[in-house]
Amino acid sequence: MGQQLVFEDASETFHRMWKIKVNAKQIERVCHHYGEQVEEKQRKDIATGENEGKKNDRQRYYAMLDGGMVLTREEKWKEMKLARIFDVRDKSPISKDRSYIGKSTYVAHLGGHKDFLQKTEYHLDTKGKIIFIADGAPWIWKWVEAMYPESIQILDFYHAKQHLCQWAELSIKDPQKKIRWLDAQTMWLLNNGVDSVIKQIKKMSAHNSKTKQCKNALIEYYSTHRDRMQYRTFREKGMLIGSGPIEAAHRHVIQQRMKLSGQRWTIKGAQQIANLRTSNKSNNWNEIVTFIKNAA
């Protein structure tokens, strides 16, 4: 009798697990289906120039672009590019160094930057004035210069300082001297003193080929982005100088769902789920509801 009860309990448990598994697979198919519909609509809107003639907004917007890695079945780790666009008025200060960002529009693409930039342009074409904040990726700034030459361009301060720290690690052995030097150069950077920092770096010795290579790369990096590193001017105008909002977006839009333990995505499936995530986080879920109603 006891064995029979154990068998029945086990059977019931298995039956429940089987139903949950079936439901999970059904949910997965539904998600991928509507994620693909979002992708198809994006392609159609871009091809037909849906936003042409709508550029009448004189308000300023931030546009931040960055990439993060997602594990795929076909190509292992692959970069998921993400853009975050938001109205300057949606930035509310929390403390001296922190702000809360209200409504944002997100764009995600797993693949080359050409398709990603087309998707991003679709949302930027209605924006009259744009402030771009990004790291030093050449493809981003070439695109900005070509498509939005009148925009304000800001090199993310924390990436700029990160490169400075890497140079200091290689070139200054004494820990206290290194800290003092970094503090001094950081103050110069924050006060429109990038030229002074470049002069200081040029004076320093490069002990080997690795150090010399790092030194030359840093000088070139700062020289290339000189106009994008006028941080005191930007801050005096109330502008952000860091890419914290886009890095936070990678965590809560992409990674929170797509970098869970053991997950590996097909490239197509990852894009479909990313489309649903960006629709949801952009407060555009009504589009998905419309798809569902049309299918009913």
C-alpha cells in the first residue's frame, strides 16, 4: 500500500512537471513569434521611411550607445549592441553624482553595426538636438560625424580615465606616487585640461615596447577625442559626462534576462527576445498587444 502511494505521488509530480515543460515550450514559441514580428515591423518602418517629415522637436535628447556580450550557440560570445535615447527633461538628480532617468527608448541588435545604426537612426530622426555619449569606438563617432554633425559629442569620462589608469599601472611603480599623479591628471581632465594631460604623458619615459605602445595609443586617443573631452564646459551646461545610463541599461534590459546561468541562445532567438525586452522597457508593449489582437 505504501509503495502504491509513493508511485501515485511520483506519477502526479511527473505529470505536473510535464505540463509545466509543455507550457514553457509554448510560451517560448509565442515569445519568439512576437519578437520576430517586432523585427519585421522595424525593417518595414525603416524601409518605408516611416518617420520622414516628423522632425519638429526642439527639445534636447541624450543618445548613448554601447555593447555587451551574449553567449550564442553558433558563434559563442557575440556582441549585443544597445542604444538608449531619452529626453534631457527625464533626468532627475538623486544626489551630487547620481541621477534617475525616466522614460527611455531602447534599441538592441545582435550583429554588425550597420543594421544597428539603421535601427537607431529611425528613432533619432525625429529628434532636433542630440547629445551623444559613448566610449572611443571609431564606428560610433564616424557615424555621428557623418549623420549628426551638429550634435554635441561627449567621450565617456570613465572610459577616458580608465585608459589613464592603465597607463599609470605600466609607467609608475610607486603606489603613492601613482595615486597622486592620477588624482592630478583627473582634475586636469575635469577642468578642460586634456592638452596638459597629453603634455604630461609625453614627458614620461616608456621602459619597454609594451609601455611605449600604450603611451602612444593613449596620446592618440586623447588627441582624437580632444573636443569631446571638454568636461568642465559640459558640466557647467548641466550635461552628463558619463555613460552610466547605458551601462545600467545593459544590466536591466539585456543581462537580467539573457545572461542567466547556463543560457545559450541562437542568434535569431536572442534577437527576438531582445526585441521584446526593448519593447517592454521602452513602454511600447501596446505594439505587442496589437500583434496579439490581430492574430486573434
